[in-house]
Amino acid sequence: MSFSKDVKNEVARIESEIACCEKAELFGLLRMSGSVSLKGKGVGIHFATENAALARRVLRLLKSNFSVQTEVVITRSRRLKKNNRYQVQVMPSAEASKALGELQLLAMPEDGRLKLLGKPCCRKAFLRGIFLAGGSVSKPVSDYHLELVTDNEDLAILIQKVMHGFSLPAKMTDRKNDYIVYLKEGNAITGFLSVIGAHNSLLEFENIRIVKEMRNKVNRLVNCETANLSKIVQAAVHQIACIRYIDKTSGLYSLSPLLKETADLRLAHPEASVAELASMAEGNIGKSGFNHRLKKIEQIALEMGMDEN
């Protein structure tokens, strides 16, 4: 089961007893994926989904807020996975027309919008309905991405405006005949999940994100250590090559006592770091001082004609 479906199944089971919020959620659900059906002179409502929990929610919200006659038709999807498709239908009637008017499904004047989405709780319910009907969110194992897809530009603009009201940095783009309102930042997505009431999914999202960030941090540290080790090995190989060139050309006894001691230590301990070599040297010399001696040996080898490469 996908993470999006997990979130929707959780949100579809949220209990709501406030009529204004239920109507705001219905507005989001039906504006996103509903349609108006015509039969004779009457008008009805049609909503289709492959999510059984969502179909039950739409049916409950309709029947608890309007005295409408409904029926549910279950068909087999023709798509590859052949999932069940649930069609919630509101039969044409005067009460169905009343529902269409209250839910602003035929038109959305400014005063109707203010009435439906006037309270913060209603705007949260609206976003919940929008996500249930046309949203998706990826599991944060790779990229962070949440999107809400509609074929109505005005609705997309409204969704973005409502999300901005909750300090969610939603952006909008178009793809073929659709308009996509999206979030691509982890904190913004957790903020959205909190707004729509998907608290269990939020915790799962955060847990996955923490593991991902820890894994990335460990990988960065390992890569850094590997790079540092590679530099140390390359430096040691070059230093030993310089020492052997001097030994072959004029002998190590041509070096000063301190530099000869340095050369002997490097030859005896090819895998040791500069700090470790400094701790083995006679007298009180630190890493910087010992490294300076090695640089001096490299310089002498180059002056004697050693190839830099």
C-alpha cells in the first residue's frame, strides 16, 4: 500500500461533528472530483473513487447534512490492477439542488466562498477534502513531494491561497490540462499533514525523514573520512618515493640528522599519519613541525632532479 493511500485511509476515518466543517470538506471533495448529473429537469451529484473508505465518507457526509436519496454502484476498473470503483450517486431532487447550491458546486461567488471557508476549522476541512479527492504525497525515502491536482484553474488558485493562509509555501504549475498545487519541502509537508489531521502519518513521515537524514549524515562522514584517508595515503606514497630517490641518489646520510630521523620514521611506518610519526620522533615536535620536515625532504628530492609526477 502506498504512503498516499495510508494517509487517505487515516484522514477518511476522522470523525467530525461540526456541520460547517463537514460542508467545507464536501465542497473540497466534490469540487475536486465530483460532477453534476442531469436527469430530465432534475440535477443530482456523482462522485467516483477507488478508495472504499473515501466512498463511505462521502456517503456519510452527504446523508448527515442533506436529506438526499443516494445509491452506491460498485464496478470493476478496466485499468491494469482492476480495482473496485465506487460510484456515489445523489438522485436528482429538490434536496439535491439545495445541496448543490449550499456547496457552491454550480458557481462560486465571493460571498459563497466566504460563507463556506470563513473559519480556520472549515478551511482545514476543505484542504482535507481536496487531498482526499485529488492529492498524493510521496514517502520521504527519496524526494519530498506533495501535490494536489485539479483541472480547474480557479480552484487551484483557491487551494494555493488557503494553503498560504496556514503558512504553507505552496506553489502552482500546469501539466497538460491539469493544474498542480504542490509542496517540495519536508517541513511544509508535515505542516500540511498536521493541518488536515493526519497525525499518525505525520509521525511516520518524520520517523522516515529522521532515518533518511541520519543515513545521509553517516554517508557524508564516511565519504569525508574516505577522502581524508585517500589524501593521507597519497601523501605518504609521495613522501616515501622522495626518500627512496634521495637514498638512491646520494644516500640518506646526506640529510641532516633531524631530516634523516624523519625519513627513517616514514620508511619504517608507511601507514602512520603525520601526527603519529611526530609522537615517535626524538624531542618535542608537533604535527606541524614534523610535516614541515617532510616537506623539506620532498623539496630536496625535487632539487636533486626527481620528477614531480
